[in-house]
Amino acid sequence: MASNLGKLPDSIDELSGSLKSAILLLSLEADSASAVLKEMSADHVEEVTRELAGLGRIPTELREAVVDEFYSMSLAHEFANEGGLDYARVLLMESMDPKDAEKVLSKIQTQVQKTPFAFLQKAESENLLTFIQDEHPQTIALILCHMPHYKASEILVGLPIGKQVEVIKRIANMEQTNPEVIKQVEQGLESRLSSMLMQSMEKAGGIDTVAEVLNLADRATEKAIMEGLESEDPDLVEQIRRLMFVFEDVLLVNDKGIQSVLKEVDNDELAMALKTASEPLKEKMFGNMSERAAQLIKEEMEFMGPVRVSDVESSQQRIVDVVRRLEESGEIIIAGRGGESEMIV
């Protein structure tokens, strides 16, 4: 993370966690700051130290807001640990503005609730792969659904192709998992690695999880898995593909690629698709066409009037299909999709 060398934002909501930590440390006595640093992980200490090195003058209001938030969060954690989130909510509502109380509670909720397989979260991907690779595909799928997507992708890539396909099929079809099942799986793993943790029923897995994991896998792995699924369930493959790249992701296409896409999209289609697009995406599109062409599209969008959301989504999907076809043929590159590593400079 880059150090903060520019003007600090006016609102605390715009500060990163490490920047808040740096400001808090500067607000404390040296002994207290040292005690706080000892409780941080080595990676966090490194991030905070970089932020400290780049800090200039801190506005008094911003410093006070950071200290107040830290105090509120500490109080909320203490209440939650004593009597749970409901108890913390009651006490915080009585001691501070209700809106501020809810804001604090939402920040600590995921921290105080135990996560399934939390004892595996900090394990290196290579060690974790060695630990779980001989488990049943259903067990691996359950574990990966509760991992950060980047780590799940790293584990998936390391599995044999046959098991990759089996695991992906199970993740795609997984919906709600009974907490008792999670508990039994955790108990089995706990005897070999760490202590058991429990979690109430939650939604995990599904096709969106598959798409997120495969988006982060390298192109060769993604292609092999998709080909493996294609013969068994082509409809599932199509659903995954549509979720793996959405219209806003066109921002990841380089300028040369955008120009190739625009050659295959007519003005009416583009105008319809851009009706609900973000400003950065509109600017990206307009920046890769002539000034006159961009003006014509803008005028068409302006005079188009109200349109059905389904029509906009259909136009966006057709453009997405063009992008995917051009990517598969090697005519364009999408940032973060593995194409950069395949280029020869």
C-alpha cells in the first residue's frame, strides 16, 4: 500500500484501516502506542509504519473522529464479548446516537461472529492444499466456500484436474449448509490441525462463488475446468461464464481492445448499453472513438427517453459476449485475466 503523501481526506469514512491506525498511534502516548503495536500482526505493523512515515499535519477534527471511532469500537467489542451482539446493541443505543451505534455494530459484526474453518484462514495456501487435497470433493468444496476467493482459487489450481471439476460442480450446486454438517467436518479436521469453530446457518457457495474463484484462476486452469463441465452441464457453464465477466468489467479491457469491440457494436446498441453505465466506463468508451462519434452517442442517449431495464441489460450482455469472443480468439486482453503473463515483450 502506498504511503499517504497527499492531503488527508476530510471524512473518516475515506480513510483506510492502516491510515486510521497510524493517526490513532500519533494520538497516543508513546507507551500506549507501543502496546497497541505489539498487538498487531507483522504485516499490519509494516503497513502502519509506512503510513506513519508519510503523515503530515493531521486536522484536529479528523484526529478526534479516529479516536472516537476507536473508543466506540472497543466499547462495542467489550459489550459483544460479554453478552453478544444483541446485548451490545442495547447498551450502545443507550450511550450514543442510534445511527452511530448501528454503524459501529455493522463494523464489528463479522469480527465477533465465528467463521467456519477460521483455523484454516491463516494457513499458507501450499500447506493448506497439502492438508486438504486428499479430502472428499464435497469437503473441499465446503472449505473453499468459506475461504477468501483469492485463496480458494490458489487451492483449486493446485488440485488435479479431475478433482477440480468435481469440486467446482459441488460449489456451484451448494446453497445452505446445515451448521451440524459444518460442525462435523470441522471436528474431523480439528483433530489433525486446530480447534473447532461453529457458525449459524448461512448462504455459501453457488454459481457466483464459482465465477469469483475462476475469475482469479489462471486461464489454463479456467479453460480446463470449463471444458470438463461443458460435456456434463453446458447450461451451468453458460451461467458461470455470464457471471465471470459483467458489463462494467469492460473497464478492464485496454484501449486497443475497446476499439476492436466498438467496431462490432452499432451505435443504437452502445447507446442503450451505456444508459446505466458508470461514468468511468462511459469515459472509457467515448475516449476510444472520434469526438463526433462520441457526440452522436451522447445525443442518442439523451433523446432516447425512458427505456426498460431488460433492454439495457440485453444490450450490455451482447457487448459482453463480443468481448468474451474477442478475448477467446486472442484479439484483446482483459487486465487481471492472465493474458499479460502470456505476452512476449
